[in-house]
Amino acid sequence: MKSTRIFTLLAFAAAVAAITPVSAKEATKSRETGIAVAPQYDTTHVYVAPEDVDKFVSSFLATFGGKSTKQVVATVTPTPSSTTSQLLQTPVGTVSLFGFKTPIPYPFGAERNGYLVADMDEAIKAARGAGADVIVSTFPDPIGRDAVVQWPGGVNLQLYWHTTKPDYAPFERIPENRVYVSPDRAAAFIRSFLAFSRGKVLSDETKAPGVEIGRPDATYRRIRIESPFGKMVVLVTDGHLPYPYGRETTGYEVPDLASTLGKAKDAGATVLVESYASSGRSAAFVMFPGGYVAEIHALGPKSASRLDGK
């Protein structure tokens, strides 16, 4: 059984991407700049029922473009389990897709993203030092090591380290990690995440338009952050959120929202919130086959910005 698992995950590693050795120069650079690798190694974790896997893949790639790695069946948790696993790589974001054939061991399924780190031991040390809880201790797999941490406010994130660094092309447009927290824990979350990621606050809007959270007659606090891991938007709310707000974990930036929504509809996705304009962008919410909810947005000329992913 163990040898089968090793063979399967090694096959998965080979399918995911071409690999290059981590040089001493790169290792020194990572120590100087933090434990992040680059934004294109941030993957959104999506769990769907096995019977919905192929439908989700078809719909997601038809909407955003890109490709999938070969699907494998593997154990990706530290305790026994079995899931299909594949990586969907698009110009505007990457999805780690899981279709569990067994019950999902706790707390997997609640983590929102996976961040590739340059050094797992240093990443765990940095996360703890920044105030995060390590809720799944580091565990090995044939291509590296993994762990799950929880930030103040209950935000779960998986950390990855690979024995050999994958080589992915930078995103054309970097997606947003969308985090909802309460006013009680917002300051602690922001302080903790910035210390870990070596990020910076780009904007802190205390009276952002409530239409962005489905409440056009209200306002809320919105903080935009950029770090070597990528983009994040922190939405500080009282939790009085109409569906589907708060169910999305990632916001995908596209060049033409109307065209993208048309592709999504044609590919079997459902538009849950029609396009609206706010704060220099147009946005909508879409549900893909299998139940995954995503925010999709296009920026106006004055709002357009990118990280170079290097």
C-alpha cells in the first residue's frame, strides 16, 4: 500500500510541472526575502464530489483557459484517505482539485489555499511567531512536506514544501485571496499575516460600499494587501451576509468580465450575482459545477495593478 501511494504521488509530481533544483543562491535569497516563493504557487483548494470532478474541470477551464495536469488517485492527508487529485493551471489562478472517494479527514476541506514555501521548518517557525496555530503538524509526502495553519479569526491555510521547486509561469493576472473576518479579530489577523508574509497594506477603506458584500445600504471595512505570496483582500463584516457572500475564497481578475461570464454560462456555471460596478471595478459571483463559488472581476484603467510574480 505504501509503495503504491509513493508511486502515485511521484507520478502526480511529474505531471504537475517540470522541476528545477533549488540552488544555494535561491536558498540565500529566500532567507533574505522571506519564505514565499512566488504568487503563481498559490493554489485555491477546491473539493467536489467525485462525480462532479470532470464537469468542474471542463467548466473552469472553458471559463478561464489553461490546462489540467493528469488526474491521479492519491492519499494527500497524514491519515488514510483516497482522493482524485489534479492541478488546474489558468492564466488568472490555479486550483488544486480534490474529489475524495473516502470521508475527508478533519480538518482537511476547510483550508482555503495552499502556499508553496521555500523552507517548511522556517515557515512553521514564522507562522507560530506571527501568532498562527499549527492545526496539522508537518507531515511528509513523497514530493515534500505539508502542514495546515490557522490564523487569528479562524482562517485555515495549507503550507507546502517540495524537495525540488516546481517551475510555473507567472500569472497574467494575480488572483485575490478573499478573507472574511470579524471586527473582533481583524487587527490580529492583519498583524499576524503581515508579519508572516512580509506583505504590506495597499489600502484600508473603513467605509467601503456595502454592495460588495450584498448589502447596498450599508458599508464595511475592506483592506487590500500584497505580499510575495500574492494578493489578498480582507473583508471585515458583522457576519450579516446574504448568500453567496463569504462562500467564495478567491477572486479572479479577467480582462473582460462580460465575455468571461458568457463563457462560464456556456460551460454550465451559474451566475449567482450579476455584474455590478464598485470602487473602480466590475464584479460578479459564479458557481461552477460541484458547488465551487468564485468572485470574478475586471479592473478599470485607474485600478489595474499587477505583481510581477518574480
